[in-house]
Amino acid sequence: MSFKPANKIQDLQYFGEFGGVNPSISDSSTYTFLSAKTMFDTFEGNADGCYLYSRHSTPSNLHLGEALAAMEGTETANVAASGMGAITPVLLQLCGAGDHIVSSRTIYGGTYAFLKNFTPRLNIITTFVDITKLDSVEAAISKNTKILYCESVSNPLLEVADIQGLSKLAKKHNLKLIVDNTFSPLSISPSKLGADVIIHSLTKFINGSSDTVGGVVCGTQEFIDELRNVNDGASMLLGSTMDSLRASSVLKNLRTLHIRMKQHSKNAAYLAEKFEKAGLKTVYPGLESHPSHRLFKSMYNEAYGFGGMLTVDVGSLEKANELMELMQERNLGYLAVSLGFYKTLFSAPGSSTSSEIPEEEQKEMGLSDGLIRFSIGLDDDIERTFDIMKACMEELNILTHSVA
């Protein structure tokens, strides 16, 4: 693909109020006006460049949104206080009572819980499908369906969505294709593949330092304006506003995302190959054994690789817990949820980030007790990291033979 998302971020130019190389932070909850008419016009959305109240918008949030929209190749974007604060307003903006959603069955546990347990209160029903089977997806669409929802690379099973194929289905049935791209920023550009709305949890790779929570919705100007509408906009009225200080912090970190994603991907690819060679059941889109390896290659921006996420199945939750505790003890990373940190993070998703999914459904989708989800860090000496990991696995009899 010719689209180069990092260039779009690099080409943005912001100056601070006094000529600073970083834009000034708008540390105000409310803004003053020289005339009452301008205040009225701003409240009605008819005064460009004027600010009323920070729940509506701030210069800091608009700067970050503009940069993320440039990265994703959309007209504009709206930032939120969390990933779920981005996801939930999109779904509620597009659906009302009696409407239907078709969603991937393997998605982030919080999104699953919202669709499975919360939206039925509003008479919005979701059918969960194997997103890798387009015929199953189409079969689930009804006359009341409004949304196709998926993750580019699913959490935690790393299934890869055929975004172009899903886009064709969405257009055929007049649906909106919503794609959560949290696991694959820069690597995959869903808008270029036909997605209507792209969502990220900024908490993860984009921010990269595990010090803040945030989200973003990238889409058309028309749709973002609808979300922000003071009368019936879900983002505006649900109030999950990002703080200006946090927006400024995320924007600074976004500038190094291209460097970080290359290293995350390089390290994950190295470890995945080594784990698989050692006989471990390893899932990583960069492995030829991954069922969607070719699909990923047909969609990705090659420079950023296959991402920093991989899974390994060590057979049982007991073994998984023993290994994670030992790896943390040996300073290989942290036993923690989330992803995108400079250190490797690992967790057993069945009992953590996907615990909202009932046990029988976890088994049906292939989420086993012994599965460990790794967010691979930025280690400079990844060979040393593997050697120590291998020693941990051998100590716990997870690896029974040596591997070079």
C-alpha cells in the first residue's frame, strides 16, 4: 500500500502560544467571550475557532484528534477519556431501540460485556459471529442490522478481520463498518480498506507509556459532528471527555509511535518464531502457520510489521500462572493487563481481560485456560530475552527439549 501513516503525523505543524515547539495546553474548563452573541453562536456550533466549555472541545483535544485522523486517513476524529468512552458512544449514536449489531465473537472483554449485557436493556441486540467467515457474517445480518463491528486483530486470539471483505458486505446491506484498530496502529489502516469508523484505545500502543487512559473515534466530519452535537450527540451527552493535559501528553508520545511499532513488531516476530520452533502452540500473524497470515500481508503497511502481540498456550492455567510469576521474578516483564508498554506485559486473558466472556463461550471460541497473551516490549537485546524466557520454561517443564 502507498499510504504512509507516519508521514501524515510528521507533516502536522503546531506552535505553542508563545512560539513553543509543542502546542500550548488549554488548562481551562470554560472560556470567555467578548460578546454574548459569539457565546450563543459557539454553543450552536456556528463559530469556528471559538471554545465554550471543555466537555465540548479544547484546543489540546482538537490537536490530538487532528493528528490521529491524519494517521488513520480520516477527515477528523474525537478523543475520549478511555477506549470504552470512544466505543460506547459510537454504538449508541448509530443504534436505537429495536436495532441489531453483528459483532466478532473475539473482541475486548469490556466491549463484549457492553454488547452482551448492557445494550439489551435498550433493546439493542447483538449477534456474535466468527468474523473470519464472511458467509457466517452475512447470514447473521437482518433487516434491523445497523453495524458490523470487529477488531483488526482480535483481543486476545489474534484473529485477523478481512476488512475489505467486511466493507463490501457493509455497503451491500447499507451498514456501518466499525473497526477497533487498537492492536495494529500504523500496521493496518482500516479506512483505506473500507472501514467507516476507526476506534483506538489510546491507552495502549499509541500512548505507549502506560501512564494514561484514553480513546479516539476517527471518521467523517459529518459523523464526528453528530457525536459532538449538544442536543443528541452520544459523545457530548455521555460526557467521557479527555483532559487537556492528557491529550497533550498523548500527542507527544504519538510522534514516536512509528519507531516503537517497528521495534515491538521486530521483537514479537523473533520470539514467535523461536517459541514455535521450540514446539509451543504459538499464535502470531507474522507466522506462516497463522491462518490469516496472507490476509494480514495483503492489508498491512509493511514497514510496521505484524504488531507486538502474540499468544502462547502452555496447557493449563496453573502452568500459565507459574510461568508468568517466574518471568516477572526474572525481570522479563510484568504480570499485568493492557499492552503497548516499553516492558513486556503478560496475562492469562481467560481470567482477566476476557473474563466477562462466559467460560463455555471462551471454550467455543478457542480461548483456553493455558493461553498467555504477550504484549512484547522494546527490548534492545531480544536474543537475551528469549534465552531467559526459555530457561524459565525449561525450569517449569513447559519446554522439554532444547532449542537454538
